[in-house]
Amino acid sequence: ETAVFQTPNYHVTQVGNEVSFNCKQTLGHDTMYWYKQDSKKLLKIMFSYNNKQLIVNETVPRRFSPQSSDKAHLNLRIKSVEPEDSAVYLCASSRDWGVSYEQYFGPGTRLTVL
Amino acid sequence: GDSVTQTEGPVTVSESESLIINCTYSATSIAYPNLFWYVRYPGEGLQLLLKVITAGQKGSSRGFEATYNKETTSFHLQKASVQESDSAVYYCALGDLGGSNAKLTFGKGTKLSVKS
């Protein structure tokens, strides 16, 4: 049963454009995350948000910015995409922050930058 | 930084055969990290399969087992008899215990195909 929703599923864009991806969780969790899965299938954390406070920012380029309106939503904006941004972006949530809490993942958004 | 290395896929086994997917880790920020196996079934999102937070303990779920071995820094995933429904991508992951840098570090994933 899906409880972390991501839109869109796919997005193709040109270098320099701005894109925005949406994520919503219906689990009542307090913490949400964005991960990037690159072409080598490596999954890396980008951001974590707990009660609208940024917890982790893993040396992500400044063109990436998370946006949260409430604890159930965490969007990801990329201001001016680069070819190396082509990847699958996964959103996740957990009851609280801290790695002992199980993370629930969305299906992902695949971004292709031409 | 932390790192996780696991069996490079794809791995193909026949139904009812045994399976082992190797996972070794390197944790630079903490001596005894939490260890996880996540799984992604076709068409579904990544989900937790099992976790072990204490060194020396074993976790199990859906017939899979993994033992946290701090001496060999390993967390291999095993199943005695696989089924076709086990076909998926399996990810080993490491997490520190908390603090401002709490995060999961994943391996590259191992794609398993079980043939009938």
C-alpha cells in the first residue's frame, strides 16, 4: 500500500531549466528525506526535514533546494538543471529522525536532462 | 566517510535454491552502526526488509536472515529456499545512531532474479 507519493514519475528537460518535484506522505511522520540515485545505482541522501527544520544537507549543489509547506509535504526544486542531475530522485519519510526509524520510500521521479 | 559494499548483480538462482548476498561495511563515524536490508520489488517503492541494531544479533523477515558480525564488518543476507516472488533489488544499508549527521548509507543494490 503506497503511503509516500511522488509526482511526476518522469521528467525530461533541457539544461538550464528549473524543475520541481513533489512528495507527500500520509503516514503522519515527522521526518522526510530526499535521496538521489545516480546512473551507478548509488543511493545518496540529499536532505532531511524534521518539523520543517533542515537536518542534513550532504554537500548538495546550491541549485537544489527542498521546500516544505507542512510535515506531510517535502518538494525538491532544482533551479538550473545540469546534465549530471539526470538521476532518480527518491522521497522517503520516517516517524522521527534518527536512523533506527524505518524509512518509507516513494516510487521515485526519474529526471533526464538533455 | 561511511561505505557499504555488496554482491554485484545481477544474481540468478532457481526456485528452492539457497541464496546469499554479501554485504560488508566501513563505518568511520561510529563503531557500531545500525544495519539494514531494504528491498525494492518490481513496480514498488523501496521498503525495509530487516534491521539489526546490536552487534552479534540476527534479524529475520520473510524467510531472510542476516547476522551483524562486527569482527568481519559484514551483514550478509541469506535465505534457505528462494521463491519466484523474491525477485527484487536488495540494498544493504548502514546508519549511525543519531546526532545532527544521522543518515543511511546504501550499497549499490543487488538485483535478484529467481527462475521457476
